[in-house]
Amino acid sequence: MTSTEARANRVAAIQYYLSNMNADPVVARRYALVASRFEQLRLALDRGRTTPADGARYREVCATLRALTRELGLKAVTVGTGEAIPGITDTDGFLPGDPQRLFMGVDWRSAAEG
């Protein structure tokens, strides 16, 4: 599976679980697209596989994702400790309420690799 296919699958999975929460479909689509990009950038940064421009892009993606997380009413941590990113993830570093990631029984790094 190519990275493009993996990202498309991830976007679809995020949209699916948000549809079960009765989220606005337009906002859910934006969230899914931004969240999948966030996961890719976060993993690349964690592994040291980024350029200086990727750091700036990551900050932009985080700001957008925080706003969308608030708009959807998703429960993210407010203080970053360990793997958590305030306003974006749960305490274990996963997107809030994401069953695909939670049921895999692995850390966010392994889950982000698919």
C-alpha cells in the first residue's frame, strides 16, 4: 500500500468514527484530512525524518487541528504530559475517541505506521 492509499484509508476511518458521533460532515471531513496529515508529520518529526520547513508546517497543522477538535467537541487533554499534545490528543497521544487506534493495543507511533 502506498502512503497516499494509507492516508486515504486513514481519512476514511476518521470520518467514519466521527459520523457515529453525529458530527457535521463538512467539519468532520476537514478534521479527518488535517488529522491524517498531523499523524504523518508527527511520526516523521519523532523519527527525525523532516526538514526545517516541516517543523513550521507541523505547527500550522497543530493550530488548525486544535480549532477543529474544539469545534467538534472532542475531548483532548489540556496539559501535555508524556505522549499527550494539548488540545489535540488524549493522554496516550491518540486522537480523542479514535477506536481504530485504541483497539490496536499499540502506541501512537506503531498505530501511525498503519
